[in-house]
Amino acid sequence: MSSRRKFISKIAAAGGAVFILLKSDSLARVTEAVANLNATDLPNKTAGNESFWGRIQSSFDVDRTIVNLNNGGVSPSPRLVHDALKRHLDYSNQAPSYFMWRHLEPNIESVREQIALRFGCQVEEIAITRNASEALENIQLGFELKAGDEIITTTQDYPRMLTTWEQRARREGVIIKKISYPVPLMSKHDFIERIEEAITPRTKLILLCHVVFLTGQILPLKEVSEIAHAKGIQVICDGAHSFYHFPFTLKDLDCDYFGTSLHKWTFAPVGTGFLYVRKNLISKIWPLMAAPAEMDSNIRKFEEIGTHPAANHNAIAEALTFNETIGLERKAERLRYLNKRWINRLKNFNNVKFMTNINDDSQWCGIINVHIEGTDVDKVVTYLLDKHRIFVTPIKHEEFEGMRITPNVYTLLSDIDLFADVMERIAGGYVKEVMK
């Protein structure tokens, strides 16, 4: 055992006041938890190891008076990340024009390298952005289109992205084709065929979610990319909900552009994301905010947004380290484990319907959409929060409705069990105030 591990073990054994010291070193706790696993412990076996996940949970400072099952919008950061953010902000504040611009801002290059390594692309293909919307709109608004050109997307893409396309349609006369597909999606071929059928000689771009924010459905991006590229069409991947949610790299998507938010499943500070652009395409995209001509082929032109805090993007490094220390496969299996715990208690109710294909683990991970027929979604959401302090997301789409449930690695089994208890009572008809 290393001296560091011996030290941490002694601290843990001491208990009492010394435990407070250990709590501040959240990465050490996670590292120790991983080191204590057996070499034969596969991720699916570790998913139910409460001793291991207890260490992970203690790395977060969250309000335990509320059961937060809405981590899909934005997730709390572990203490390690939040402390780094505050440290960078405090350092900047001593003399921002000197410490922030000269000392901290250059470290964005290290963050860029780390993201590129984990995403599986070249360093010069990654721009650090403030969120997925900013990343994707750089492509949506910067791609050269003319009247009559066609863009394919779906009725289930994120509203901000659909609004962006609709603005281009109003201003320039481009044609937006929104494809509908079954919910839940029981066969990926149904989706692929609908996209392929929509392609015409005028199709220039396809924008698709990697993980559908409404349902958690993982879409077959690589298959669509192969079809599109064979016809000379470029593909934008909306990865807002996929990066560091479950294991994948660029080669698993083969898209031309990818945008994500890092304050969701990556646990980075609020207001962080990144944009990937295939290197030979960088010069063809106009950035959202003007950049000089000499930056035309430079990925950093998408970062020309004016004065901004360096603290946010520098703390991404700690978030990446935290995830890597846990292990992404372990994390994904834990998210599925937590969801299966409540799914298995509800799936035998005839009035409980899932908008996610729960029969195939490869098509979902940390996001599930569920609806209890005969109930009003908004009333159920209000009841869960007001009566039981359980926070979930209502989803009311023109094609379906339900509640989006997104636990996270800090979620306790007791949180899941409370949610399942209440949902069983609602499904059993014992909560009249939620009925339509």
C-alpha cells in the first residue's frame, strides 16, 4: 500500500472530527474507494456496491432535504470542482486584468487537450464554449446555406436548436424537415429509415440528438452519419446529454460537428461546454461572434466571445479527473442500476407507460421518461415536490407526455425507494389529487 493510501486509511479509521478533514479531499476519497475494489469487480458488479458509492456520494455537498431527480438540466458539481472554481475566482479577483488574463486564461489549452483526448479527436478540433446551445448555434448559424437548401432534424430535438433553424428559414428561405419517430423507439431501424427517406438532393445538413433530452433515448448516430456521408451530407450531433454520461468517443458517432454542455453529466461548473468541428471544416463555418480573418482555420475563433471568467473553463479539468477516477463504465452502470431499481417496481402496473425503450440497456442510461395513464403530469410533478420534496421534470410534447427522471451518482438508494413508494401509490389510484 502506498504512503498516500496508508495516510488516507488512517484518517478514515480515526473518525470523529478528523473525518471533516477527509471530506475536503473528495478526490482522495474516490481514489481510495476505487483502490479498494477487487481487480475482478466489473462495472456491472460495482453498480450495487453501496460502500463504494457511499464514498462517491460524500464528494458532493447537496441538500438532502430534497430528492433531486432532475440532474439532466444541470447537475451539482462535486466539492473538488466547486472548490477549484472558487479558488480560481478568488485568484482572479486580486487583479483580474493580470492574474486572470496572464495566469489563468492560458490554462484553457490544457483543458482543450484533456477534452480532445477523452473525446478522441485532435486538439485543434475542440473549442471551449459556455453550453451546448452556444456550441451548436455556431454551426447552425455559421454554415453557408441558401434559399431552398434543406436541413433534416426531428420533432424531438431541443427547442432552442429548432428555433435557430426556424429563424434561418424565416430570414433565408431554407427548408426545415422535422421527422417524427415512434416513442418509445423499439427498433433503431425505424429511426434510420425515416431519416433516410427524408433525404433529397437538396439536403445539406442533418442535426440529431445523441441522447434525446425528452426521453433519454440514445439514437443511432453512426449509422445515420454513414448514410449521410455517402450522399455528401454533413451531420451535426447535439450531444448535450451524452458526454461523460456513458462511454463513447468520436469514432462511435462519425459526425462532423458535436456540441455539448459540461454542467450536466460531466459535473463541470455551470456555463461550460465544448464544440467539436472536423478540422477540414473549421474554415467553412462563420463564428457566432466576429473573429479576424487570420483565425479562419483556427478552432479558437469560436471562443471569441469577449471578456469572460477563466475560472469556469479551468475547473473543467477537475471535473474530468473526477469522472476518470470513478471510471465512466462504472458510472454508467450505476446510473442504470438506480433507474432499474424504481423501474422494476413500476413496470408491472398496466397504467405505467415508459417513453424510453427500457428493454434494451444500450438505448438508455441515466434518463428515463415515465407516465402514469389517467394522471395529469403537471399535477403529479407538483404533488411529488410539495408533498414529498421529490423534484422531477414534466415533459409535455405534442406527441407524448411524461416525467423525466434523472438520478445521479450522489443519489441515495433511499431517494430512489421513496420515489418508487410514492409512484406505486399514484399508479395504484390512491392519490386522487393527481388525476385528470
